[in-house]
Amino acid sequence: MSNTDQNLMNAFAGESQANRKYLAFAKKAEEEGYAQVARLFRAAAAAETIHAHNHLRALGAVKSTKDNLLAAIGGETYEFQKMYPPMIASAKEDGNDKAFMSFRGANEVEKIHAALYQKALDTLGTNVVTDYYVCSVCGYTAEGEAPDECPVCKAKKRAFQKAE
């Protein structure tokens, strides 16, 4: 990998992290009654997304939908098979219950994502339209309709948001 490609990867990672962090900051500002600050954080988050997408395209990492689905399946599978298991074990060993629950929940959801991407790949071109609902507590993603209770974190149906 060239220095420029590595720099693009690093920049993509940094911009992506900034986007997520600023959205979390916006949510907190909103909860504390600072609507203007929340708007600023959301605006900056949107800009960081543009930067991240530009870097990803410059890398040539956005390909055909089929290739993108294969990449997504590979990424999700890596996360639940290789990345999260040692993190879960470490958090358990450290007695960090919040980290343990966060890692365990994400690990379970990544399995679902891989399966949903595989299903999309298997049915690519059939133009079947379905809705997806995401648990706002753990990220569990349901196809068709939201369950009455999240199978990962046990949140109630009202915690689910329809993905657009």
C-alpha cells in the first residue's frame, strides 16, 4: 500500500470517528438544552461524512453493489469472529461490565448484519423491498418489522427506529 493510500485510510478512519463522536455530542447537547450547540455538532458531523466519503472514493473502495456487499459481509464476519471475542474476554477479565455489554451486544448484532448482507447478495436484482428497524439501545437490526422485544438487549418495541 502506498503512503498516500495509507494516509487516505487513516483520514477515512479519523473522519468517520469524528462523525460518530459529533453525533453523540449533539445528542448530549440536545439533552442538556443546548439546541444551537447540537445543531453545530450535527453540521460538523455531516461535513466529516463528506470528507470520509471523499477519502473512501479516492481509495477506490466504493465499487459495485455486489462487491460492496461482499466487502460488508467480510467486514462484519471479521468483527464477530475475530475482533470482538478477545475484547469481550478482556472486558470480562477486567470486570468492566459496561464494556462487556457493549462489546457483546455489538458482536451479536454483527452476526445479524452479515446475514442480512448475505441475504441481500443472494437476492440482488430481485428488487424485493422490505423495511429495516434498528434498536436504539444495541443496534440490533430487524427485517420487516420491529420485534416486541429486542432479542439482544431486551429493549421494548418503542426503542426501534425505522431505517430510511
